[in-house]
Amino acid sequence: MEKINRSKILLFSILWIVPTSSYFLFVSMGFALSPIAKDGLISLLTIYIPILFLSVFLLIYLTRKRERVDWVELYAVDKESAKKEAWLCLIYLTITQLILGAGFNMGLHFPGTDTYSSGSHSQQDVLIWLITYTTIYTIIPLLWLQRIGLSLGKLFTSFKWKRDIWIIASYWALDFFGPIITGSTDFIGGISVSQYAKGVPLGILVNSLGAGLPVLVMMHLIFIPRIAIIFKHKITVILLGGLFYSVFSLFDQGVDYSNLPIGLTSFTYVVMTQTLVGMGKSTFTVVTGNPFIHFITLHVISARVPFDTRMYIDIFKLK
């Protein structure tokens, strides 16, 4: 059984290894780089590999004695249809991302494929993005989940918040203060207390509805529970969750698909880096059974605050 698990992990790892190797091959060949794809090696070594060790391997080790999550009972998963539903979820995500990203320039995090610059987006742009993502990735999937028998009330009562509070606090602090300390964001300075007081909660609300809840529903309520039924090994489930999240990120901020060379570096960079980020997000749900842990620690309420607050202050002209 252990040999089979290792074979599956190796097989699925190829889906990350090939794009990663291709990215560095394209860079060595002099392919143009999109804004997001610059300094890939430095980013991989200083940001994404540490995320892998701290959010995946360390967390798995610290929670190694916990009981397995009852995915069938908590998430209303039908073992007979789990594989088909997981595939349909991936296909739905891929098709809608291609339509939204390629057709309407909408990515998972506002403002989509555009690299943010001061004053370049309107409040209407934010509203359209928010409504679109909320409808396609939260409302429609939740209606389907309700139809097949998922009880959100039952799911909520199963969470062991006291047991997991140390995970929330420690990883939230790491994800919030890390970008600030390393200078990756411009969160500190040049913003008044009033602007912080308005901009931070506004950004959390907008990102929760437009990005956080869509990932929570599609990835953590639908995809991961079904994959966990199919593949019993945690690392396999976490790896596939990471690959799923990379599809969600294909049209995120800073990518460029205007021509083949720059499109290839964008695509391979996203898969290379966001698979590792997605693995971190997956791990919280896999080891705790609580899909909101990742939401608090590694999504809208942590790193997105220092990254996006100034943008929303500017767009909504907060004083």
C-alpha cells in the first residue's frame, strides 16, 4: 500500500515538475517575462519553498496524531460519484477561468491580469468582479451542494476551534507580518489612521466575497473532500489541491498571455508557485477538517490585507 501511495505522489508530482522545469528552460532561452514571472528562482527559494515546508510538512508533523476526517459524513460525499464530481469541479473551474480570464480580464484576485497601478481601476470594476466571482464560484456551487445534501449547520458544529486556535494565530501572524517585514508590500507609511480604519475592513470584505469564499467553496467544500475519498494518502490530496489552486490562479495579477513566449512563462510560473501556495491552503483543511482555517490564515484576512489595502483606499477614494 505504501508503495502504491508513493507511486501516486510521484505521478502527480510530475504535473508540477514539468511546468517548473519548463519555466527555467524558457528563461534560459530568453523568453519574455510577464510582471508576475520575474525573479522566479529567487521567489521560489525565498517565498514558495519555505511556504511548502512551514505550511505543509511542519503542519502535517505537528498534527500527525490527529484522527482522520470523516469526509463522507461531514461533507455529504457520495463515494460512488466522488471521482466524477471532482472531475466536473475541475472542468467547471477550468472553463470558467478561461472565459473570465481570457475573455473578460478577470482573475481570482482583483484586478485580474492587470498589474495594479494607482487610479487605473474604478469602483464599478471592483463591483463587477465581485458579483461575477461570487455568483459563479460561491452561489451556484452552494446551491448544488445544498441539493446533494450538504448541511452547513452540521459542518459548522463539527469544527474544533479551541483545538486549532494555535494554528490560526501562528500562521496568520506569519502570513500577515511576513510580507511587511520583507518589504514585499507598501502597507506601512503614507496612509492615515482613518484610511487604515476604512481600507482594511473594506478590503477584507471585498476579497472575502470575490476571492476567499469562491476558493473555500470550490476547493475546500467540493474538490478536496472528494479527492480525499479517492486518495487516502494526505500528501496526494494536498498535492492535488495545490494543482487545483494553480488553475484558479492562471489569470491572477501580473500574468500576460498576449503572445506565446510571455504566455508560456506566465503559465509555468503560476503553476510552479501557486501549486505550492495551494498545497499550504489544502493542508489546513486536510489535517483539521475545517475549511475556514485556510481562509483566515492564508487568504483574505492575512497577506491580502498588506497587499491590497492601499489599492482599495485609492479606488474608493477613502479619506
